[in-house]
Amino acid sequence: MAYLFTHFTSDNTGDKEHIWFAVSYDGLHWQDVGGEAPVLTSNSGTKGIRDPFIVFDENLKKYFIIATDLLTTSGNWYNFSHKGSRSLLVWESEDLINWSEERLIEVGIPEAGCVWAPEAVYCKEKEMWFVFFASNVREKFELHRKQRIYGAFTKDFKEFTETFKYIDYKDAVIDTNIVWDNGWYYRFTKDETKKFIIVERSQELLSKNFERIHSETLDNFFGLEGPEAYFLEDKQMWCLIADQYHGNHGYTPFLSKDLSSGEFTQLKPDEFNMGYRKKRHGGVIKIQDNVADMLISHYKL
């Protein structure tokens, strides 16, 4: 089993806010493909791409990438979060080589200042994809905006249900990732105030009462964002990668035998390799070894 990582690379540089690919045969040691040429660029919206997330739809036999519509070469983070795009970008492909033109789809509620870091998880109850993202909103009777997680359902990444509020805590939250394991949905979310990763679980995706899982490692790790969890088949363990932006250290992996335990072990620098290209917030999926071979051959190293 191999793995594909879709990502962007940097802020404030228009030639880096695109989509690049990296592949790995163990989920820990990554090879960047395509050299300095991005796999996908955008001519829609702001013409910038951040936070790409990839899924494979078993029914449609298609890959879909969703991403943030944001270019940071001009402006400031206040405007990006208060007056930014309310749309997400979508591409589709049957083979990871030939991609559609991007679609710009407005999913943010009218009051939203942005739609950031969209991700998706398949909802087993509704048999639809649940697409969720962070939006900066000031609700009635509030003095200031706050980042919350909103979501909508889709079957084809073309038509979406009405957007609704999904996660709303006292502190602002962004960068949610959701995985399914042994009857439970596990959520990993960045607390934007305290700057660490929250871990929760529930047997129902839309539950209002996710159970908090306390993690000695993650609860006390300041300066993480962009969490992405995926299962390592060879090790029979979960890998959680997160961008250690505080100190500009880049992505760092944590391993766990049991997500419900909250026990995560950070790997040492000589136990993983994220590749030569700087990686910012992205998404990981499993692919077959021959597909990884094909991607390396097509896009070159």
C-alpha cells in the first residue's frame, strides 16, 4: 500500500499557492514528484490554492480535490479572514493524471468572512460526502467574528445541501480533519486560541456531543495546525501529521496504536522524511503501489 499527499507550499508567493503531489510507500518517507512544476493551478476566484484535500469516491470511481480559494500575495490576514472568498475550489479525475478544470462553488453562508481548509468524510448514515470548513462569522449579539466549522453534504461535489454550523466552541477553531475507525468518527481540530490540536470522537457524525479525548502529547503541544490522520497498513498504526508552524519546523508525524487512547508518540527526525519540498496544509489518501509508480513515472521526481 502506498500514499498520496496533496499540498501547497508557502505564503505570500504566488508561484507556491498551487497544488503539488508527493508519494510514499510507507506513509512516513515521501518523494516529491513533478519537480518545481505544480500539478494544478487555478484561474478562478483569487487564482490562489491552499489547503488541498483529496478523496476517492468508490461509487463514481473518481478522485476529487477540494481546496481553499485564497492568494496571499497582496492584502493582509484580516482581510483574508473577514472579506475573503466564500467559495471552495473543486477538481475531479479518474486517474490522477487527467484533471478537470477547477469549479468555484460558493458554500459559505452570507455572513462568512472566508471558507478555509475544506475537507470531506464519507457519512455512512446519509451515504453522502460531508464537506466541512472554517468560516469567520459574527453572529447576532456578538461583538466580534469567530472562526467556527460549517458543513454541507454532497453526492457529486457539484450540488451541495444548505450549509449549516457544525462545530462552535467558546474558542475559535479551524483546520478540522475527520476519520472513521472501528465504529467511531474521530475529529482533529486546531484550537485557534490555544494553538493545539483537539481530539474528539462520536459514533454519529452529526452528534452535538462529541467525546473529548485527552492526549498528554497533543494537549501540551503548542503551535500545531493542519492535522491529517491516516492509517499505516504496514505498521497497523495511525499516523497523525501536523504542521509545526511555531518555529517554522514544518510537518511532524505522531503515531498511535489506538486513537481512543489519546496516546500519540512524536517521531524523531531520523524516523521520517517529508521530502525536499516544503509542505503546507494538505491531505493524504491511500493508493496502490502501481499507482504510486505511475505517478512518479508521469510527473517525474
